[in-house]
Amino acid sequence: MRFNIFKVTISLIIVLGIVTILILFFYQFPKQVDLVSPAVSFYENDPSSIKHTPIRISGTLNRPLFQQHIFKGTVTIDGLEFTKVNGTLDTYVLDENNGINSGNLVYHKPSKPGEIVTLSMIWFDDNFEHINIVSNWGPNKKLSLLIVSGSSYEEAIDTQKKMRDKYGSGFVPRE
């Protein structure tokens, strides 16, 4: 009798362990994001080009264990009209270092989802408090246009420094 109870107990523990592992592996641990962050845009190393432009982020950050994290939603930048009229493809987190995520920020035409309008890089923390977008948008394609969370140029540079210190050498712009 004791042997049967032991077998049933061990079997139950194994089944519950497998179910727990499967749940942890496939559950997305989603985080809803709906915020407006003050930000500034400027060309790299040119504080005279600064423009105040809030970033609106709405969607879900899916964070499955042992799998690639994905942001599904929209990123709209008030100062850039094309971000308002075009859709945002899912942003796959390509790399994560010390709480800073990086990925591609891709806009596409809603009528033609395969037709890419523009591509850039985005770095953000899990709470989207710190955001850094690097692109070649705007009239001067030779310089990188930066959109960074902060209320002033100085705050944006400080945000970049904090993110760079956490993320490491792959962060753009470099010092």
C-alpha cells in the first residue's frame, strides 16, 4: 500500500513539474504599455537642432522566459508625421543588457504591410521611462537624428549616458 502511495506521489510531482515548466516556457508575461513621454529630437552633436516632440507608446511588451521579448504596438512621435499615418511592425528585442533593450523600430504602410517606410534602432528600458531612437529621418540624411526621452537637450544627453553606462559598447550614439 505504501509503495502505491509513493508511486502516485512521485508521478503527481513529475506531472506538476512538467506542467509548471511548460507554463513558464510558453507564458508571455505581458506588460501593457500606454504612455506619453516628453522627448526631444536633435541631430547628433548639434544642440541647436533641438525640437520638443513627445513620444506616444501604446501596446504590449511580451516577455516570455527563455525566449525573445517582443513589443507589439505603436510608437508615435508627435514631430514626425509619418509615424502617425504608418503602422509599426512588431519590435523584437534583439539584445538586452542590464535592463536596457534594443531592437529595430520599423514603420510600414498600413495598406501594404510588406512595404517598409523607414527603419531605425530603439533602446528602451522595461518601463519605457528611458527611450533612445537613432535614425536617418529628416532632411539631413548624413547625420543621425536622435529622439530621446527628456524635457531638454541636457536631460536627453543624461538619459543617453545612463543608458550607455548600463547597456555597454553597443549603444548608439557612442561617446
